[in-house]
Amino acid sequence: MICRLSLTALLTLILAACSAEVDELPPLEQAHAALQRGDGYSAEVRLREMLDTGTPPAELAAYLGKAELQQGNFPEARQWLQSGDFSEATRGLGFHTLGRVEMADGNLPAAGLAFDRAYEFIPDDPGLWVDIGRLRYRGGAQTQAIEASIRAAELGPQHPRALQFRAQLVRDSRGLREALEWFERAVAATPDDPELLADYAATLGELGRAREMLEIVRRIAVIDPANRQMLYLQAVLAARAGDWSLAQTLLTRSGHVERGIPAALLLSGIIDLENGNAASAAQAFGRLEAMQPENRRVRLLLARSLDQAGNHAELLARFRPDAELPNASPYLLTLVGRAYEAQGQREEAAPFLDRAAQARSGNLVALRGNMALGVLRNRGELAPGETLALVRDLIVSGERAEAARRADAFLRDHPGSADAMALAGDALLANYRIDVALAHYRKSADIRLPWPLARKMIYALNAAQRPSDARNLLERHLAGDPFNAEAANLLARAEFDAGRFARAAILADHAIEIGGGRDPYLLALRAQIALRGGVVGSETGSEIGAETFARRARSLQPLNRAANDTLALVLAQQQAAPDPATH
């Protein structure tokens, strides 16, 4: 008895020390406060005390369901919520929370029904509109999701989740810079929310504003020292600073790789490559490629890691089909050719290395799906991902009319889907209906504008004889995604073609610095820019000269015509007028 009394007294003292002011509140308000700060356990303790003292379950079921949801206890939450036995004052919260449980469990139709019931009681709740928007987005009704996000922000101009959701959708469609205003409004409304701060910090980091990102990360560390996303963001900062060992340590501590978070797998693979662990990098990129089979960057990183690890047989098994496509990238062609050479099969290597050395067409990159065309064609009802793969395969196979028919049907079935709009644009572009394709692309871009879609829009605009529009889109995209080496490369080439050599040099140098240094075409372009600037030899003062860039390009692909022609031009100009820097 003495021990029991001592423990009770000790617990009472601990609770009192935590917050004397909170204890003065009625039990239900204490539970409200705990739920507000995300402390589902403390809320549940208070609510169960109320049950024990005779409060009817219907008065507390909605709150108990939310408390269990915050603790990740879905079955327990559903037990409190599924019957719908709520008091009149809590029905909106109860059905809203049930919808969140169903959505977290992946049961989207049931979530929609629950949100519909919640709307009957709390139609102007911004949090409900946020979850309705997220449900619509996951279900492919992305146009309607944007409408829900606008409604949520109107209803809750200081509601952090409404502002954060709006920021995320603006980031997808209009770029990082325009999203910052929304993130800043959200942070001003709720300055100590770790989830919100992490999202804001990540956006700053993607814009290259590392110092501001670091300030936000330090705020998160003070508020929530064990926050996993904060550890991941610190790993990103360490990687960008070139401290790969620290980056690896922080990334491991975050636990994000084990949880299969795509961004963490990408960072893990890059860290392993930089540390010389190509086999480990291939494992990380392989996991990510299985999750994102159409991600071109990930596939090239996987191919590169297999090459560096000496896994030539696996490289050929995975990537020879891609390399055989008409618009395979020179880099992939080179890797496949080298893999054959490493196995002593020079005759097999020659066609791939010859194609790698040829000038690129500037056309869209052809991507083939992972499933056989015949299997998909003969199947009745297809999942959305299977339809995407089928239409892409039909385009690659030259069956353009069938591709357009399938894409149009898919869009009719999913009128609010950005993927369906973009796919219809792809099929129309393959049928040379450029203006109509652009109209579909623009609708898709209003929802989400990733680089692959922007690249296709730039190509289509140029094909429609609208180079200024293409360049404006390119500039806007690079401004919102400053670490995009391919976009910087394309804009550098556009500036060079327009005779703006000083700006072309800045953009080309930036593209080389952020990952384009192994592109012989980019290096050849940079050599030509240096020639126009009169820096012909190896270097002049602090400037690298045309000869250096041209020789780097040729060393990467000795048979590359652009590299060889540029080097010949440089050497001829040196012979005609010797560069003072060489004497």
C-alpha cells in the first residue's frame, strides 16, 4: 500500500509540474489541448478518466478516435468511430476523423463516404477541405483537389495545414518560388510546427538557399530534437557541402532509407557513389527504380552505378532494351557499349558507341513500359499505371492512332488527372497535332509541372515555331528548379544560338557544376562559347579556355563528332592566331 501511494503521489507531482495551468482546465479542455499539440496519448488518458466517471461514450467517441489516430492505432480508432455513434456536437469531427483513418489505411472510397458525412455537419471546416483535397489528389481528381485547396485556404487564412497544402500544390504547378509565399504565411501562423517547418526548409533547399534552410533546420532541432525529417534535411545540407561521411551518418539516423522514402533512397545512392560504394548505390537506386520505373534520372543513376560496380551483365540485361530505342541518351548508349567492351564483345559494343557519338536529334526521349505490349493490349480493364505504359508502348511502336484512342478514353475516365492530360498530349504530339497537344499539356501543367512535362512542352513550342514561348517556359522552370542541369544546358544553348555568349557561358558553367560535366555535347558547347570570347588555349588568367573544354569532351567520347569538330576548330584557330596564354 505504501508503494502504491508513493507512486500515485509521484505521478501527481509529475503531472502538476508539467503544467499547473493545464490541470486547472476541465478534463475535456485538457484533452482538447493535448489533441491540438498532437499528444494523442495524454488526450486518451484524460478521455478515459471521463469515461470512468460516467461521461457517455457518444460524447467522447470522436475525441478518442482522434487520439488513437494520432498514436497510429488504426484498429482502435476505427472501433470508436465506425459505428457513427457520436453526440450532435461531435458528429462532424467523428466522421472527419473516420475519413482520415480510412484514407491512411488506403481505403479511399470509404474515406470519401466519411468525408461526405462530415461535410453535412462542418461544411466550412478548413481542415476537412484539406483532407478532401488530399483524397481527391490521391484518387486522380487533381483539378478538383486544387479547388479544394483554394477553398480550404479561403476558409482558414491562418490555418497552417490549409496554407501548407496550398503551398504544396502551388509548388507542383507554379514552381518553388511562388510556393514560398504560402509557406511563409503558414509559418507565420504556426511558427513552431515541425512538419510545416521541414516542408518549408526543403523548399528553400531546392531553391539553393542553403543558409536560410539551415536556420529553419536549427529551429526544428530546438523544437523537436528527435525529428526524423530534420535529420534527413541535415543530411542533405551535409551532402551539398561535400561532407559525405556526415551525410551518411545523419541519413542513417533519420531512418528514412529503411522506411523506403524515395528522396532518402536517392540521397543514399548518391552518397554511396561519392564514397566509392557503387554496389551499395546500385541497391538503393534499384529499390527506387522499382518504385518509380519511369524516372529517367534514377534509371541513368542505376546504370551508372552498375557500370562503376562492374556489374556489366546486369547492366546489359536491364538497359539494352532502352538503349535500342531510337532516342536513347548518348550517356546510356555509352554505358551499354562499354559494358559489351568489358565483356570482350567489341562487335556488339560498336553500334551503341557509334550512336552515342552521333549528334542528338533534340526529339523527345522514347520510354518503353515494363510490361509486354501484347499482354496489356489483350487485357480487359487496366489500372491507371498499366494504361500509361500501354499508350507509351504504342507510341514507341508507331501505333499512333491506337495510342491516341486509348489516351483519349483514359482522359474521359479521369478528366481531373494531370497524368491523363499529359498522356493525351503525348499521343497527340506523336500524331503531329501540336497545338492540341500543347492545350492538354497546359492543363496538366496547371496541376503539376515536373521537368519531363516541361521538356515536352518546350519541344512542342519549338515545333510550333514559338521559340520565345519555349525560352520563357525554360527560364521560368530553371528559376524554380536551379539545380536542374538539363534545363541549364538547354538554356545555355538557346543563349548561344541567340548570340548572347556571356550569359551562355554563365549558364553552361552552372550546368557543368551541378552535374553536366560528363556531357560531351555540353563541354563542346562550352568550348565554342570560350572561342567566341577569345579564350582559345587551355586557360587565360582565371578562365578555362576552349581547348581544355574540347579535350574533356573528346576524352569522354573519342568518336563524338561534336567533340572532334570542336577540338579541330580550336586547334585550327590556335594555329592561325596563337593564343598568348599558351606562350
